Amino acid sequence: AATMVVHMGRASFAFDDTAEEAITTPETEVPQGNGGYAGGTLNCDIHFYMASEDSAEAVLDVFVESKTSDTDTLDMTATASWDSANSGTTTTISASTAGDPLRLSIELTNDDSIAAGDIVRFGVRRDCDSGSDLAGGDLYISAIEIWETV
């Protein structure tokens, strides 16, 4: 798991450049009704910064696990049910300085058939063994934002 760190009072998670590490969000209900989830494409904006300057890029994966209460069968004490990874490669690290706030947007085409009213959680992993993640040093994730394209 990624390590929680605090820089200048800002909590973030540190992702190593040599060992794959991940974090998961707490479970939450997908919004229903007026202003709720309309079934459009989900996107994830990952807000991050780097420990050091680098001219290479990093690869991040976002996973979705969606469950319908009283319908799905899943032993929540022993099993996870993540959909396939949604991957994205940063394109902004080389133009930045260590510590600069950056953002990577990933379209969540693998969304585990999410629907309004489902219980959902999201996972984020640095895919440092992908062959394309060559950025040295820790990558710090300070926030993730999930939003819908309608």
C-alpha cells in the first residue's frame, strides 16, 4: 500500500518508483435521483506531484468495484471484485518542477457496470513495472476526483 505522508499540512499518498503500490477509497453510494448518476462515462482526475524533477513519465491505473446491495453475491470478508484497469500515462512531468501540482485524467471505460444506487469504491495504483513508467522518485497523490460525462 502507498504510504500516507504530510507536506506543509497537506495529506498525500506516496507511490514508490520501484514497487507497485495502491490505495483504495472508502465505499460510497452512487448518487441517485435529480443530479445523480445518469449512466454516462465516468472519468477520474488524479491530482499529484513528484518528489523530484524528471523528464520521464509515470503510469497510473484506476480500478472500479461496484456492488448492488441485496442483489450481488460477494463475500466481502474474503473477496474483491475489481474490474480491469483503466490506465493513463502522465504527459506533464517533464515540463514541471518537483512539487508542482499536476493532474492526470483517465476515462473509466472499465467501470464494473456501475449504476445509480450501487455501492462503489475506487482503487489507484502506480504501474511502475509497465515499461512506460520511467519517472524516478516518489509520486504523491493528493486528491482524486470522479466525474461524469453526460
